[in-house]
Amino acid sequence: MSFESRAKEWDNNSRIERSKVVADKINEIIGNEEYNSVMEYGCATGLISFNLCDKFKKITLMDSEKEMINIVKQKVEKYRNENIFPVQIDLMNELYKQEKFDLIYTSLTLHHILDTEKIIKIFYNLLNKNGMLCIIDLDKEDGSFHINQKDFRGHNGFEHRYMENIFESVGFSNIESDTFYNGEKIYKEKTIPYSLFYTAGIKK
């Protein structure tokens, strides 16, 4: 599924609002820990990370879609963010060897990736020792969230235990999950409720 054609209209009010909630939750999860090198995967136009850019020395924003990354670059130039570095890459098909990270977070990306364990292993290998991975995604639902996307072939959300089991099998410790956000989508005058959860773990 391609998001390129939707990039210019991506920053609507609901996504801007939700990104602030997600950024606040990430901030809460990491607490007082200092992370110098941070990466967001599936960043889209960077809404979440632009809410966090004052907290970290360096944030690498990765997305597979060229148009999304182009918008991030425009924002970096406009707001003169010297600590944000956009990278167009599909980690499922390309190796990233430039550096490793202290913190990786991703929001509403994994349900678009069929091989959940593979991408989490990739994140694990991109983390420094004692680095944290934080996944934010949809709670398990009946498919209504993507009712307007007839070509959707991903996951209809995840159960917490499913995600925790993958984290554990890959090698993470101190794993925790919780639902933290309840939202609504409107489609053809129909209100579709959904919720978001996080799973976080530490690479030892």
C-alpha cells in the first residue's frame, strides 16, 4: 500500500492531535533516561518526532515513501531543525549500516508489515546495548479501521500478548504493554472507534 499520493494531505487535524498524544506517551515511557541517538521508523511527515525534537540530540526519521521524506525535509528547512535527519529506506528490503540507536520508536507502522517478527529483529539489531524499542499500534480490531482501504493486506491490530511474545523471542527484556488512547474515525457518516497500545522493551 502506497502513501505517496496522500503525503501532501497527511497533516490533518486528527493526525496532528493524535501525534501529540503519542509523543507525550513516548516521553512518559522513556522517563528520565537520556537517549542521544534516536530513530523513528515509518515517520510519514514527521508529526510525532517534531513534537519530540527538543528532547533529543539527534533524531533519524525513516520512511520508505519518497514523498513523505520530501515533506520532512521541507519542514526541517522551514523550522531549521538541525538535529533531525530524514532517510528514505525500506528496512524490510534494505540494510542500514550507518549507525545504531539508543531508542527506536514507531507508530501505526507495524500493522502494515506482514512479517512482524522480522521487522522487530531488524530494530533489535539497530539498537545499542540497553537501547529501547517502543512500538505503538492498533489494538486488535475487526478490520473496520481500514474499511476505506479495499486493498489493505496488513494486520487488523495486535493483541498485547502477541507483541510481547515476539519481543521476548527476539531478546528484549523489561517488556511492558498497555492501551493508552481511544479514538474515532468517521467514514461515510459512520463512527469507527479504535484504540492504540504500546509495547516497549530493552535490549540487554
